[in-house]
Amino acid sequence: MTDPLDTPHTLSADAKPQRGIQSLDSTGELLAALVAAARPLSLRDLAAAAGMPPAKAFPHLVSLLKIGLLDRDASGCFEAGPLALELGLIGLQRLSPTREAEPEVVELAASTGMSVAMAVLGPLGPTVVRLEESARPLHVSLRVGTVMSLVNTAIGRVFAAYVADDVRAGLLAQDHLRLAGANAADVFAGKAASAGEGEVRGSMDAASAPPLTRAYAQRLAQVRADGIDTALSRPVPGIDTLAAPVLDHTGSICLVLALMGPSGSFDSELAGGPAQTLRAATMRLSRRFGWMAAAE
């Protein structure tokens, strides 16, 4: 006999809905409300967020405390318990960022009509690992395996804005080898501009990382503030790019998604529709990987 739990999660439109346990549905609403709040909540606030009276919510919360899905902090507010943390860690360990991002890449290309690139930080730098071309392919020298400049491309600047200082310094020392790469003198200020690759990439921590030029440091700060970057007709004339980060549960960058299209063919402003669509996609992925804006 087929186990009903072995059936696919997605049911066809004409399939009969499976019957669950109503009380557990209410329990789930409380858990969902706590997740949405992203902070410990009192009984009154948690019940209100879940849309139920405190007297109804309390027995559910007692059971959740007993099994370890919830805990209470020093002020008595409800927060994630040890079992919830263990389940979350198991879920995060099973996630593959590039695999999870694949549907978003396809959907972005379909909804915007633009080409979409996905890049990860490989051993040589920001590397394109997926390229979904639009119905009108772009005639550019971008393909899977292309390593992008951290200075002169939107994809690279987004990575540069979010990696640790020492990691960035090591990568920038070899930027001239990448697509549209820059020399060290263009990004390192003062004496560090003349440092050889061995000096920059040697034993170094964040405190000793070479200082960046004012303009480049300000650009990276702006990328972090906006959560997105643009490259207008650079490095490829006539091609505009919007790029945004996907973060994990520690706030570290795990990949970048980018929209690309001919200049003037789409709204490339940060407040425009394509930018908002891109931000929404990267935010969904970041949340899936455990990042929470309230913790930033």
C-alpha cells in the first residue's frame, strides 16, 4: 500500500486536498508568525500576530516548549528552541545555492525578457556559472566560466562589497587578469598601489589589508547600502547590467544574480521595475538560505 506521505508535495488541480489536523494548523500559524517577526515575542504579541486569542495560543505554545521547538528568553518571550535550531541546520546543510537559484534564474529571464547571469566566487574570482539568454541573445564575450573584474563589472563589485577585507585585497591583486580587469594602482591607495602580488596576497588579516582608493571604497559602500549595483555600457559598450547579492544565514555572500540588456531597452534605474524584480528574487533566495534582514 502506498504511504500517503510518499506522495509528491505538489498536487494536481483536481486532486482532493489531504486532510490534516486542525490543531496543528493553528500551531503552524504561531510558528510562522514568530518566523515573520524575526525576534522573540511575548504571548500577547505572538497570538496577535497569528490572529488568535492568547487563551487559544497558550496550549499550543506549551506543547512547542515541551518538544523543544520553542524556548523562552530571560524576559519570558518565545523564541526558537533547540529542536528548531537543529532542524534549521539540517535544512541549511542540504541546500545547494546554485541548484536552489536555478528556478529564479529561469523565472527572471522569462519575466523580464532579459538575459540573466549567475556567478559564484571561485578560486580565480567572481565566475559566471549559469547564463540564461533572452529571446534576443546579447552579442557579448560573456559565457559560463568567465571571471569578472571586481572593479569594472557590476557582478564583481557586488562580490567586492560583501567579502572580507583581506579576501578582497587578495583578489584585487590579480584583477588585471579578469574580464575588464583593473591594475592594483587603480584600487589601492598610497604605497599599497605599488605592492607586488606576493606582498598583497601574503599573510594578511583584515586589519592589515591595503587601503582602497576613496572612490572605489565609496562605490562599494553604496553597493552595500543599495543592495544592488549597475554597470551602464561598461565594460561592454551598449550593454547595461544590474547585479544583486544572495546572502546566507551568516550574512556572507554566496552568489550574485545579474540582469543584462541593451542600453535604453529597459529601465536601469535602481528604483525601476527590473531592479525591483531582481532584488525580490535575491531576497527570496537569501531568506531561503537563512538570512534575515532584521538581524543585519
